[in-house]
Amino acid sequence: MAPMKLYGATMSWNVTKCAVALEEAGAEYEIVPINFSTGEHKSPEHLARNPFGQVPALQDGDLYVFESRAICKYACRKNKPELLKEGDLKEAAIVDVWLEVEAHQYSPALTPILFEVLVKPMLGGTCDKKVVEENLEKLKMVLAVYEARLSKCKYLAGDSISLADLNHVSMTLCLFATPHASVLDGYPHVKAWWAGLMERPSVQKVAALMKPSA
Amino acid sequence: MAPVKVFGSAMSTNVVRVLVCLEEVGAEYEVVNIDFQAKEHKSPEHVARNPFGQIPAFQDGDLFLFESRAIAKYVARKHKSADADLLREGNLNEAAMVDVWTEVEAHQYNPAISPIVYECLVNPAMKGLPTNQKVVDESLDKLKKVLEVYEARLSKTKYLAGDFVSFADLNHFPYTYYFMATPHALVFDSYPHVKVWWESLMSRPSVKKLSANMPTSWP
């Protein structure tokens, strides 16, 4: 069985979101870089994999999947369905709740911070401190909810790890590449949850992938 | 078995996201209104159901859920039948396609279409604010690019995830319904397969029933 192919660069937190899921699911996969500076993401070959011309895209045999969170779910369903708990109605619902919270509460607060601090300078722009401040305030409100949740259970969806926890890893690793990671200090249960995730071999492997090569 | 409860206004797009799944699977439910004007969504009772103080929230016995798509998936899974398999989780490839187009609605379609609904309908009618035409124009440009992708997809398959209606299609109903009440509805005319797909969604009994509670003009 040929390994799955994950198209995109390891600089992209949406690509590494998928890498974390693929690693945890124990899937065999390889990362195939897509060169944005040559416009490869808009090439007919890549548009056939992702009609929005974005990364990531995943190829598994003759199946193409795009949108990072759809890719992550596919990897788990195929290789490690316990990460979704789809066999249990209530547990699966709670995993879905926290998957949605990542997508619609955590990510919208964190993405602008990462964009201003990490991406904009690479594109020749300057970091807009006002945007960073406003979104740090939003992030704190979200983290307060996470703190309450993680005071009650070890992981977001209960006492065992799920894709809901894993989907936070890549962006949170990027937060640590900014000067603002100390925002987590006000939320001790969130910090402990994060420390636990950082110890996982899959997370360490992806963290190493994300470091720019020497 | 007590009917499930959906907390929020039956006119609200994200509440309707849940209601359309309940209707499709034929589940019994009641809608418990949450009064935004009275800031009921920030009350301790409601925050206990949805810690972000948003709508919808959901109760099935002792199970409380929030986030509209998570609630709707729970409903789809619980009431899955031969006639109503909206998620296709028994088939790896089909489930992947449902997930892909559900994500596309959330991260491509909705960010383009919802500002138009807010600027043209919600802001003037509910907040007394004028329409920001710049936002509308930028969103229309984005929406057209998204609709090109949809047109290509729906030229190949009857519905978004394949030749079967799914959770992915239904998620488009609430915001698109309100979009059709804005002055920009005719944008869809340039995308004939999208138009046919939309009309087939609108003809579904579940959608017709819910549309009756979703006013497109306010006094």
C-alpha cells in the first residue's frame, strides 16, 4: 500500500495540523512540498487536488481530500478511529464540540496574531500591534473557557486524547515562536494540558519538522 | 422519550443549521427562544449550556452540546436510517467527501456570503446601521470565486459530496436563504449548476417548513 501524500510546506500550520493527526493515527505518509513562490499552488496539477489552490491537500490512492480538518478526520477514521470516538454517540458529540471550538473560537483569535507576527514580515509587511493586542484579548476570553473545561477533565473531550486536542498543536507550536506564548501563563490547566501534548512523540516530531533548517 | 431542546431563535442562521438536520431525520424537538435584547445569552443559565454565551445550545436528556455543526452531527448520527444517512460514516471515501464540503462551507463559502447577509439585512433591520457597500463588494468578489469552484463540482456530481444529499449540502441552507433576500441574489444566475442545486435544496420538505419561520423582510 503506497503511503499517503500530504501536499504543502511544513511552514504552514494547516499542513502541520494534518501531520500531527497522521503521526498520531500511525499512518504512513510523505510530505510533498508545494512551492508558493513559483505559483505551484495555482498549477493545474495542484488545483486538481485542491480546487481553491491552497494547502494542504492529501492523496490516498485515487482519493483526494482537502481542507485540513477534513484531512485530519480522514486520517483518524482510517487508521485510528478511537481518536474520533465515532462508535459512541455522546463521546463523539463531545469530540465534535471541541473540534468546532478549535475551528470557530481558538483559531480565529490565534490566526491573526500568528499572521501579524510570523507571516507578514516574511511578505515584506510590518506587524500591526493593534491587531495583535485585540486578538490577544479575544484569545484570553477563549482560554478562560478552556481553563474551566480542563479543570474538569484531562483532555478537551474527556479523559482520553482525541483529535480535538491534536488539532490545537500546530498553531500552538507557532504561538511559541512569537513573543506572546506567555499568554498561557494565566491558565494553569491549559498550560499543563499543553505540556502533556508536547511530550508526545508525534508532537515532538512535527515540532522538529517546523523548525527552519539550519 | 422527551423531545430534544434547541436553545436560540428559530430565525437565527446557526440555529437553523441544527433545525434542518432535525427536520431531515424526523426527530422531535422544541425550540426554546433566547432573548438577545435582554442579554439572555449571557445569563448564567445560558452560559452553563454554552460557555461562549452563543446560540445555539442543545439538550438531549443529560447531554448538553454547543457549536451548531457539532449539535447537527449528533442529531444526524443518532437518527441515522436507510432514508437519512447524512454523514456516510460507514464509507471512508464518502465520509471524507462530506467532511471536505462541510469544511468548504465553513471556511470558504460562509466567510464570503455571511458579510453580505449582515450588511444588507441584519445591520439595517436589526441594528439600524447603514450597509457598508465596500464590504459587500469585496465579499461579492470572493463569493464569485467560490461559486466558480462550486459550479465545477456540481457539474460533476448532483450534490456536493457525491450523488447523494448530505450534511454538507444542508449546511448551506440558512445563510443562502437570507442571501437570496438581498439585492444580490441574481449572482447565482451565472452559475447554472449551483442554481439547480440550490433550487433542489429549497424544494426539500425540511427546508420549506423552516423557510416559513425565516422572514426575509422586517418592518
